Amino acid sequence: MDNKNESLIGGFPDAVFNAQNVFRVLMDCMARPGTLGAVLPPVAPPAPLGIAAGALLLTLCDHDTPVWLTPGLSKSALPEWIGFHTGAPLTREKIEARFAFAEVKAMLPSFAHFALGSQEYPDRSTTIIVEVEALDGGRLLQLSGPGIRETVQIAPKGLPEMFLRQWTDNRALFPRGGDVVLTAGRQLIALPRTCKITALEA
């Protein structure tokens, strides 16, 4: 299938209802960091973007939300898919992006290159959606902070190598800083900037 045809298919069957469903899942996960959420609506974004990441893109992005893509995603049929289904503009400038998407094993730029908001408007930051190989089976991480009763543990497999160091720097900027959503297949875990992440010994 060529890129033109691929861009026309794979969106939400019921755009309004499906987007509302995905948004509720995301908000629940943001309110309870470390909680595993699942995308139920059928959606088929162009490879290499996964289902949950594609559903978030369709839900969150529109003509007012510039989107940054990794080089791998930019070379796929995804830009045309985004244009057809959301009308969201693409930007090469990370600091202009409201949302950024990185596929599995892509090199993730430093969070500092993206918009981090301001003290007055901390919400004017980039939300970064990072695909990983799986949301279990990886290095054990402990989460704490608002929305978490004591602690919760996650074990995403295939996190970018510098992710934990970048996250520590990002959290230190609070209330500024970016929020991250990890996705794999139909599943997602939200990591709001308030969340403290500690690597546990194996």
C-alpha cells in the first residue's frame, strides 16, 4: 500500500466517541501515575507507530497543536496520516511542539530541547509520547508522588538509555517541565512531571 492510500485509513470509526474514550483513559492514568491503561477503539496508524500512540495522536492533536516526530516517523506514512485525520501541523522545531512522538528504539532528544512551559503557564509544555517494547519485563522502577499511595512499581522494557537522567532533570524544573506517556501496543502508562522515578536494584 502506498503512503497516500495508507494515510486515508486506520482512523477512529467514531471520531468523537472514540476520542472521548481514549481521553478518559489518559486522564485516569495521569491522575494515577503507574496505572496501566488500555486503548479499546480500533485504530491502525502507519508503522512504525503503535496503536496506543496512534490513538493518543488522534485524540490530542488538531490544527492548533504542532507535532514533532522522530526522523524515523517523519519518513513513514505518518505525516500524511496526521494531516488527513487531525490537520495538526508538523514542526521540526522541538520547542514549538505541543506533542512529540518517538517510536520503539528511537533516539529520544533531551527533554530540555522541548517546550518546558513557564512559571506562569506551566501547561505550555510539550507532552512526549514514547513507545517502548513492552510495559513489563524491563528494569524495575519505583514511582512516588501525587496520585500514588506510597509507591507503585513499573518495569517498562526498552526505555531510552538516558531516560532516567533526563527525567530527574525534568522533575527538578517543577512546575515547569514535560509530561511523558509510555506506550506499547494498546497499553499506556502516564508519567506526569510530578512523579518521582527511582531505579530499583535487580
